[in-house]
Amino acid sequence: QVQLRESGGGLVQPGGSLRLSCAASGNIFMFNAMGWYRQAPGKQRELVASISRAGRTNYADSVKGRFTITKDNAKNTLYLQMNSLKPEDTAVYYCRGALSSWSAYDYWGQGTQVTVSS
């Protein structure tokens, strides 16, 4: 059973930056794809960014040009670099790992809170 653990969240002012990390207890190369999701109070969980095993990336329109998803297979860690943060980016951020296609059997972390406020 692989565990995913996010870190790096916190309070940041608008326009600031944060880097989230998602450390896996096993080899992340086993995942066909990994992603970052977020859930704001009263809203559904939404995809922020994803990366395939081959390194192909996909971003939500709301974060394109501001966020960058990367992974380090040697460190078994997924990252999300977030720049030019806005108050609407405030949410709990989760990482997700899929062994094949996205499914209900995917692995999820416990989440890390990101708050953008002055």
C-alpha cells in the first residue's frame, strides 16, 4: 500500500509563491499519472494539474502560466510550484496517483492547506 503525503502549504500574500511536495512511500514510477487537486470550502474538488509517467503535463485554465507540476522519480516526490498566487487559489490541495486510468481506486494524500490572503 503506497502512501502519499503532502507538505508545503501555508499562508501567503497575494502575488506570493509556494511549492507543494507530495512524497510517496513507494516508487512513483508505478503511477501512470499523478495530479494535484484542490477543494475550496463549499466547492467540489477540482483538477489543478497532472503529469503522466512520460512527463506530459496538463493544467486547469485558471492556473496556466502560474503553476508548474513536476516530479522527481529518484526522490519519489511530486511537486507543484505555485507563483502569482491569488485569493481564489485558497483551498486544501491534494495529490493523487493513478496506476492506470483515473479511477476510484487511486491513491490520495491527506491534503495540505493553502491560504492566500493579505
